[in-house]
Amino acid sequence: MFIVKVPGINSSDGSTNGCERSGEAVIKELRKINTNEFGKEINVDALDIEEIHLDNSNLKLTEKLIYDNSLETFETKPKTVFLGGDGSITFPVVKAFFDYCKNSGSEPRLIVFDAHADCKKPKEYPTYEEWLRKLVDSGFPARNILLVGARNFGKDENSFIEDNKMKIVKINSITEDIHETCDTIMEFSSGKELYVSIDADVLDQNFAPSVPKPEIGGLTSREFLYIIQRINKIKNLRGIDIVGINMEKDKENKNITVKIGAKILSELI
């Protein structure tokens, strides 16, 4: 498995400052995990890890660097985990994934785990709250997107999702029958090229407190790890990102959010 650190951030209010260094913090915490829950040994030194070096003051260049590196990665690597950074990195990464699928004649599927829809009206270079709408506006078919765990929508976001017929798995559906939710995900992904975006705020703030906009009423860490373990069995899983962890803020919370990021990563190895 290939791991790429992508220290990109883009927020309108500075709320994601600190997320740019979370990739390295997650890798550092991964070193403390001996094996994942399936007994596979975690040897960080044996992992293929790279970093895209970015200047977050230059959004145009940042987006281009992420896109170009991601496209090359999809063309050469069977499975990659991208460590953010905030959710804004997901736009150029998934745009590259979409173009890779078009070039190879395959059909893309995108699953987004997030407390928010990230469908606010986007700027030229979308923030972490706008990237998904920008992706659809850029041509990614909304019918091929599954939004999981969102629980705080803006009015305009609801309209956009409904108008574009984007698929949603609501948080109550997960807690009522997590096995059925996983079956829905497996069916949605069957036979297609799959990318999964994980914003840490899909978890309840008790399990992931150090995110830009924490939301109460989210998934437990145990529930989410089970879902990820099921997803990791999908053979056509090509890319995953883990974003929205603020490692600076997490120092005040005993690194619990960084730890869950490392735990998720360990289950993907």
C-alpha cells in the first residue's frame, strides 16, 4: 500500500490551521501500533510513504500539485491512502481519480464519510466546506456519490443534494443496522473503481474532538472501524483519504483524534 502525506489546507476562517501537519502526526502514532485487529504486523519503516510538498499560500499551485501527483499515483499504484490536510485536498485528489477512470474506461464510485455535506457554493479553489459541490460542478456524476453519516446540512446544500439526486446514508440508518449499511456500501461499490473520503468529524466529538467543526451524535470509533474493515475487503478500492484532524488542537485532547486516525490507517494496511 502506498501512503501520501498531503498537507493542504483551505478554509475561509482559518479553522483548519493545524491540519496541515496531521499526516506526520498520524504516521508517528502508527509506530505505536504493533498489529492491526486482523493480526497483521505494522512496520512503518517498510511502508511506501511520500509527501507532496505544498505552499498553502498559493492555492492554484497547491491544487495543481495535488492533482498531478494524484493522477500519477492512480496510474501506477494499486491502492493509496492520502493523509491530509483538511477536506479541501479531496477535490483535486478525486478529480484526478475521476480523470483516471475516464482514461481507463472504468466507472468511478465515491463514498464520503463526513458530518457535513461540504456542498456550500464553491469559490474557484474550494474550501473544505465546498469541495464536494465543486467536484459535481466539475463533472463527477452525483449519482455515483454516496454520502454517509452527515448530520448537519445547510439549506442550500439540501437543495443541491436533492436536485442532483446524490445518495445518502443517514446516521440513524447506520446505528439501526450497521450490517445493512455495509451491505449497501458493498452493493454500491460492486464492480466499480472506488474512492473513499474519510473526514474525522463523521465520528462523534467524544471520539474525534480535534476537528474544525465537531458535531455531536456521530459514529463511535468501534462502529466506524467495523465499517472500514468491511470496506477494506473491497477488491477495487483504489484510494482513501483521511482528513480533518487538527494535530495542534489535539495536543489538548491527549492526541485522541490523531490516535483514531492512526488506528483507521492500521486497519487499511
